[in-house]
Amino acid sequence: MTFQELIEKGGPVMWPLLALSLLSLGTILERLWFWARILTKEREIIDRILEAASRNWDVAAEIAGQARRQPIGRFLYAPLRLANPDPEVFKLALESSADEELAAMRQGDKLLEAVIALAPLLGLLGTVLGLIRSLSGIRLGDLGTSSTAGVTLGISESLISTAAGLVVAITSLVFYRLFQAFLFNQIKIFRKAGNDLELLYRQEWPKFGINPHSNAIKPKIDSSEPSDR
């Protein structure tokens, strides 16, 4: 059975199912590319920034500024770009940046949730419409005769839309759960990296608290903005 025949036998509901499948596929490919770029560089960025922060905060701020194309880079750069903040302000900057970055990582989740919910229902609707069409021509006297053979074929074809809807929904659900797992792992990574950076800062803060105007921890601000987030 060709794709065109599948669409025709599945009924009119196959067209919205096709649209949902294309939306889901586009979102999945975009998210896979997004996560691939993050997961391959994240650990290196964290290690470099924390190592630099233990020696020189200016260098740490410079490294974080250069890594602003990555979410973890923007997250750690948020407090480092401030001029000698107190520990509470430092922590607040980390929390605010984490909320923003984690929210951006959820992009596409709502669309996949909609596809997961709608695709099976559309498939079921197509099956119901197909059954109505197949059974509408049956008369009581036709039962058990050869005239019902076409009805049997029509019923089997009406199930195509249900199968298609389930395939779209299950595929979307698999990747949705995968992206959720990536997100939950990012929450742990952000929390660990943020806590480590904050701990280093709090250990150094008493040295700078003696002189509020000390510039020993004042990072160099890179005025250049990355071409993309």
C-alpha cells in the first residue's frame, strides 16, 4: 500500500494527522539538535569556569562571557558580570538566570503534549466516521450474505486512522519523555554548578567585605553580545 493509498483509505482525518506528524517531527529534530549542542560542551564549560574562579574571578567572568552561546555559560555569567555583589545578590542572580534558561529548555514541550493528546482522538474519530460510512448501507436482510463483504473491508480500512493516530502519539511521547529526562538532568547540573560557584564566592567574600570598594573580584564585562543565544 502506497502512502497516497494509505491517506485515501484512512479518510479525511488523515490530513490533520499528517499535519500533526509534521509538526511533531520538526519539533523533535529541532530539540535533538538543541540538546546535542548542550550536552557535548556543558561539562567542559563548567570545569573551566570553576577552576578559573578558584584562582582569578576576572578570568572566570571572561570564560563565562565567551560561553554565553550555551545555557550553562549564560547561567554562570549572570552573577560574574556584577560588580562586587554581596553573596545574597550573587545567589539571586544565579536563581533568576536559572529560571530563565530552564524555561527556554522547555520550548516545544507544549506542542508535543498537544500532539500526544490530539493524535489518538483524531484517529478514533476517523475510525468512527469510517464505521458510520461502512455500516450505513447495511440492511437487516443482508446479514450473512456476500453483500456484507464490502462492509468488512470498509471496517478494516476505517481502523487505519486509529493506527496512524497511535503511531504519531507514541512516537511523540517517546521523544517527549526523553527531552523531559534531559531537562531534569539539567536542573541537577545547574543546581550543582551554581552551588559550587556560590560556595567559592562566599569563601572569598569576607576578604572583600572589609573593603566594599575593593575591585579584586570585579569582573571584566565583555560588551560584545553573542550572535545567538
